Amino acid sequence: MSGELKDKVAVVTGGSSGIGAAASRMLAEAGAKVVVCYNKGEARAKEVIVSLAGSGHRTQHLVLEDSATMRQAADDVRKAFGRCDILVNSAGFTKPVPHANLEALDDALFDSVFVANVRGPFAVIRAFSPLLKESKDGVIINVSSVAGVTGSGSSIAYAASKAALDNMSMALARVMGPEVRVICVSPGAVNTDFVAGRSLDNLKKHASESPLKRVVQPEDVARTIMGCVLHMPTATGIKIVCDGGRFLG
């Protein structure tokens, strides 16, 4: 992948950890200048920057609940680089709630999940849309989840929010072409700390029920993201599942 993204600029929300950090590293390895966006993880974001190949990368504060920070981020990227070619929406939020416990999924939690996982990515895309369209070859990767199809996952609100993200991505693909492609990458359970309390033993159990019988790592999802960016020039409005085949069951 070395050099394939030379002169390109990639913005990664949630880039300070997990899938976002892994994607940031691979984008940099491919030659892109990477903007690692963070909310509360400034120190982690700076650590990611240090680990990136090449030079000219930067961190950027961005809050999914605050559209003003997204417009500021887009302005800062324009001033720093004059362009944005790739946007990876990896940031999100969940809180485990047993599906049968409807009372535990109160209005405030439900709203916070939807703001972070649906309104937030939309507002980021809205802010960066002018830059992406100016690229004439822009690509947006929304990190979704198989929960959006299966109705499973950490909570009913989380599953519903990812279904909304999938649908929104299809709608955006129609209006952002031909200058910009929009693709969802939908992992299953990934070996990160995104879901509080989910252990490696739990992930191994999930993996044992899949055809490939392997725990999905953030780097696996990042490679899928890179495949969408580099090798799918005519694909838009689609969903790519990367869960070891568990979705088949």
C-alpha cells in the first residue's frame, strides 16, 4: 500500500483508539496525511500521531454532540491542507443494556446513542462535504455494525442506531456521487474496549460460533476500510461485513 495515497488527506473520527487508530496507521502507511480526531482522548491521539508513518499528520478536537466543533475541524483541515479526500467515521458510543430490560434503556441514554451514532456522523459529513466534493474522488467510510441488521449487540438503541446509519449512508451515496463514494464497513464483535465489560473470553466464544473461528481485531476492520478506499472505485451505497462469517448464522 506504500505511496498509493500520496498527496491525499484522510480525516478519522475516533482516531485515538481501536478501529480508528488502526485505520489511521494504515492510511499513513499508504502515504496519506492523517488527521486523528478525538474527543476526550487527546493524549491517546498524540500517541497515535507519533506512531504514524510519514510526516505532516495532526490531531483535531471533535465532539460528536457538537456540530460547531465539526465545522471548526473542517475549517482547520482546509487551512492546513487545502483538501480532504477520505473521511472515516469511526467514532461512536454505546452502553451495554440487556435487551429485555426496557426500563434500563431510558430516554436520555437512547438519545445519546442516536446523537453519537447517527446525528454525529451526519454532521461530520455535512461539515466536510465541500472539501470531499472538491476532491472529485472522495470517499466516506462509515463504521457501522452487523447489529444494524441482526438487531443484536450491546443494546436495542445501539442496534437501531446502526440500522439508521446504514440507511442514511445509502441516501447520502445517492446525493454525493459522482464526486464522493459512501460505504459502510460493518464489523461484529471486535477486540477493543468499545463495549464496557466485554472480555476476551466472550469474544472467543463469539468467534467459535463463526465459520472462520477467529477473533476480529481492529486491524482486520482497518484492512477492510483500506480495501474500500483503494480497490473499490465503483462501489457506493453498500455495506461490507467483516465479522469472521458469524453474520451468516
